[in-house]
Amino acid sequence: MKTHNSFEERFEFTGKLKTFSLVAIVIGVLAIAFGFVFEGGEHIQRTYSNLLLMSYYFVCICIGGVFFSAYQYVSQSGWSAALLRVPQALAKVLPFASLILLIVVTAGLFQTHEIVGEDGKKELVPYLYAHWAAHGLTIMGSENYDAIIAGKSAFLSIPSFYALLIVLLGSYSFLGWSIAKNSNDEDTTGNMVNYKKNFKLSVIFLVLFGFTFPLFAFGVIMSLEAHWFSTMFGWYNLAAAHVMGVAMIALIIIYVRKKGYMGWLAVDHLHDLGKIIFGFSIFWTYVWFGQFFLTWYANIPEESAYFYIRWEPEFKWWFWVNITLNFLAPLLMLMSRDAKRLEVRMKWTCIVLIVGHWLDYYLMIMPGTVGPKGAGFGVEEIGVFVGFAGTFTYLVFTQLSKFTSLIPKKHPFLEESLHHHI
Amino acid sequence: MSNTKFILGLFDDPDDMMQGIDNLQKNSIPIYDVYTPMPIHGIEAKMGVKDSRLGYAAFCFGCLGGTVIFSMIYYMLVHDWPMNVGGKPSFAIPNFVPFTFEWTILFTAFGMTITFFAATHLFPGRAPRVMDLRATDDRFVIAVSAKGNVPHEDITNLLKQAGAVEVKHNERKYVSYE
């Protein structure tokens, strides 16, 4: 075991990783251009859906980072002190991710296209959120009037939609950024002031986040199919965001350790992260199944329409792959104690989960926007994923390299974390 | 030949006790067991205690529970007495999931408890056997078998050197609450 660690260690973001992330961004931009310009037509809708998917995914991973550091502070955990810089780097990227989501949502809401409705009439609808943002849906007497949507218009209208997004993403970003900043300041000031501040901010964040994250998920994703609703949808998304966030934290830790950083982290820290990933994958399945089961059992047409479309031949295959990747894979790969202590096993489980939750979001978004006929898996899906992966890598590792040290060296529980042993 | 069966080193400080273990191990004196009122960090590694296999028992009991309830409701609701509930097919697997889940957990929990009791000889109604009563209160106890070839004097001295507050030469293995 290495016993001499330099707590002055800073991450240097250079070399292959930086080149690859920039190349990935270029690939992403090309894929978006391909979808919008060269393909056109139906593919514009598909590109928008992919952009929404990835920007939501990006925001959720970063929120996962804020959530993780917040509950570590609130529970006054000692074990995690030495790895807090990684979730804090995710927290610092949240403002950028939020901005990207806002841009995508705005473009999708205000760019319209003509579609032919079921009754043969042509109408102009926005690319995203057409179910509630199309013109005339809530105007009494309009030929598009829809009583169900009109009843929901207090929540699903452009002003309240933007108010929700800006207030929630703004406060999550602000709190996440402040937690990371206080922790970084702690390195130089060194007293308990910053820790206490972070404790308070974390409590505020958790209360706010717990009550409002479901609203965020309802607004951004569930409203794509605005006639349908599920009160479990918010928790389902929260579970997904948390699993992805922790899987990403573990993956980044495995990577930076391979590059020779964070030598103070032992296999015990990975073991604890593995337990959280395992447990919350089960929780994700629990909520996923709860939502499915109640809908299936009650069998009310307006509710089961949601799963009916996901049971079309184009999606049915993905439906089963989704459960396999997000439930069976972590269940079998991480069940035993020894498995969580194997770096390679942890790495592959995290990769499976990161891909799996992409698919989870794919199944939440695509049936409601492009539908079974327009959905596919090709240049747009892969290209946009690669582009966002590059952006994520670039931003997160840039933020990681900005910390004065890769370890919160004046954290009051640091000694406990350095000697963490389970 | 003395009738001493076990030599117990009683410590009032866990660090001293760890020192005592070191002293004995350096002299290749096998330690029978160590009894402490609270968990001591890192003692398993020092003593070479193997990882618990309780997890494997838990997995087997979980599989058993899942299989039992699944076959049971299959027999009841599909084979023996199919009922029409809301027009659903009799063999509707989503229906079976909550039961299977609950029974898997139930069998795992009970199975683990029973396995643990069996492995540690603890049963309700059975007086627990302890080598020194104060090991459950405020003493950290190292037990060494007196049947080895090491002179008892040497063991006593090694324990005393490490800071044992008392060294007992017991002729009986257990003192019981009885």
C-alpha cells in the first residue's frame, strides 16, 4: 500500500482525453447538422428528441453529483470525504448543463413544423411538447381545443414551464456551485466555517430537491405525452438520476486512479460506491415496476396508452433490454461482496448502467415524440450521445483540474476517510 | 501437570489487547479466540478470521423462498382454481412479482437468522456459554489454550507485558449464566 500521498495534487486535463473529448464534440455537432440539414423532414424531430434526451441526461448526472455531495454533508459521512472532489466537479458543471437544456427546450418549443393529424387536417406544432404547446389547445372554442390539456394549463403553459425550469435549475445549480466552492475555500482557510456552511446549504438543497425534482421530471419529460400522468414518474426519474450520478462518480474515480491520481482511495471506497449503485438499481426497478404494475392492473385506457405504445414491435425489444441492463445486470454483477471490490467489475457495471439509463430515457422520450414509425437507432442517436459525452468529459475534467487540490485536505472527517476500511 | 484448560488475558484497553495479540503471535502461540464487548476495527485481519459465508446462505434461502411462493401461487391460482380477476389471464406474471419479492426477503431474513443461530450455538432458551462474564461488559479477553507445549508462565508474562490487568488460569472452559 502506498503510504505517502501528496495532498497538493492537482488534476491536469491534457493529452489523449482532452483530444478525444474535443473530437467527440465535433462528432456531435456533425451529427446534429446531419440530422437537421442533410436528412431534414422526419429526422429533424428525431434530432430534437435526441438533443432533449441527452441534455436531460446530462443535467440529471450533474444533479446526481450535487445530491451525492449534499447527503454526504447532511449525514456527516466520513468515508466519502477523500472523494468529494469528483461529485463536486459534477456539481460545478450543472450550470452549463442547465443552460444547454434550456437552449434545447427553447429551440424545440418555438420551432414549429406542419403535421397531418389523424383526422387529415394539417396543423403547425412545435417539435417538442406538441401535446400541450401546440396553438389553440387551451383556447375555448378553438378547433384544437382539448379539455384535458386545458385543465392542466396552469402547469403546462410556456410561462409556468419556463418559470419552473429557471427557478429549479437555477437553485440546484446555485446550491451545487456554492457547496463545491465552499469546499474548495476550505483548503486555504482551514476552519469549520466552510463545513458548517456546506451543511446548511446541503440541508436546504435536499429539502428543495426532494420536493421539486418530481416537478422537474413531470415538466421536462412526462409532459411530452401530456394526456398521461403518473405520480411515480418523479421518483422513478430521481432513482435513475441518482444511479447514473453515482455510477459516473465511480467511473471517473476508476479513471483518474488509473492515471495515477487519488492514490489515497482504496478498494473500500469503491466497495461503498458499489453498494449505493447496487441498492439504488434495485430501487429504480422497484419504482419502475410499481409504475408499470399499477397501470397494468388498473387497465384504464388513458393510463395504459403509455405502455401500449411502448409495447409496439419497434419498442418492445428495447423495453426488455431496459430491464435487463438496469436491473438484472447490476443485480448479478454486483451482488457479492467481492464483486464490489473488483475494479474491473465495477467499471463494467458502471458502463452498463450509463448505457442502460440512456435507453431508459430513450423509452421515456421517443414514443411520445417521434413515435414507433419515426424512432430508430442510428447516426443521430450515436452521434448526439458521443457529442454530449465529449462535452461532459471536457467540462467535468476542466472543473476537476480547477480545484486547488484533488482532496478536500482540511475536511474535518478526512482522517476517517483515509483510513476507511470495511 | 496442572488442570488448567484455558489461560485468559483480561485487558481494560483494546489497544493493549491488540498488543497482547501481537506478543502471542510473535512467539507463535496459537490464540483460541478473542472476546470483546464491542467490535474492534481490523481485528479479523489480524486474527486471520475468514470472511463470513452468511451471504451464500442468504442467497440460497432467497432462491428457496422465491421458488416456494412462485410454485405455490402457480398451483393455487393457475392450476387448481383459476379465477377471472378483471379479465386478466390466470398466469399473469406481474401479479406474482410482489409475492415473490416479499417471500424472497422473508426467507432470506429468517434463513440468515437461523443460520447465524446455528453457527454460533445461540438458541432461545439456551444459556449462552461465555469464557469470562466481563467480556460482555468492560474487559477485552484473549483466550489461549493451555494444552499446548508453551509453559504457562511464558504466556502469562507475555500477556502481562502487553498490559493485561488480570490473567486467569481456568480449569473449566466456560462459566455459564446458569
